[in-house]
Amino acid sequence: MDDNSDVKPGATGASAPPTRAPHAGGGGAEAGHGKRFSAKRKLAAVRRLLRGESLEALSRELNVPAYRLSDWRDRVLIAAESALKDRERDARDEDIERLKAKVGEITMANELLYSKIDRLEAGRPLAGRRSRR
């Protein structure tokens, strides 16, 4: 008789190797901890999640914790949202920047003039003028 005939399928014993589907990558749970995913592989996993695959099933298949898959998905959605908000720069942007700088200069000049007026008025009251007749 075979020594492994006592082991029931799916049993988790110290002597029994974990049974995994061939497409699951094999190697057990230890293989995924040191493994790094490229950006393309992460994006492929997120696409599968967005198409409706189960988070738990994908987590088991890729040997990646569910929280990490969720984090990848959230980061992809945030990046997509910001990519859709941005628009290309055009000639108007240069005009806007130039006008903003001009408004800043005028504002500073006004503030300096107002402070100079305040200093002059604080030193003496408004004097009445004599007529030149």
C-alpha cells in the first residue's frame, strides 16, 4: 500500500503538500510573499476585478492578499479620475499665467500706495489750502 493513501484530499497536515489547481501558480502560499508584480501584471489583475471577477478567487489564484488587490484597484481608479480631469495646455494657459502675474503686480503696487498714503496722513491732518486770489 501507498503511504499517501491515508491522506484525505484537502487535508492540511504537516506532511501533506497543499493541493492547488495547475493554473494557480503552484508553490504554495510561500511563493507569493517575496514575489513582486510588475505594473502590467497589477493592471491585468485590476482589469479582471473591474470585469467582475471575485476578489477572493482572484486573490487565491494570484496568491496576493485581498487587501493588496483592493489597494491596487483603488489606486487605478484614482489615477483614472485624475487623468480624465486634466486637459492639454494651450495658448490660453500662457495668457492666463501672464494675466495672473500682472494682477499680482498691480495688487502689490496698490498695497504699497495705500501704506504710503496711511503714513502721510498719520503725520499731519489734512491742511486746507489758501486760494491764490
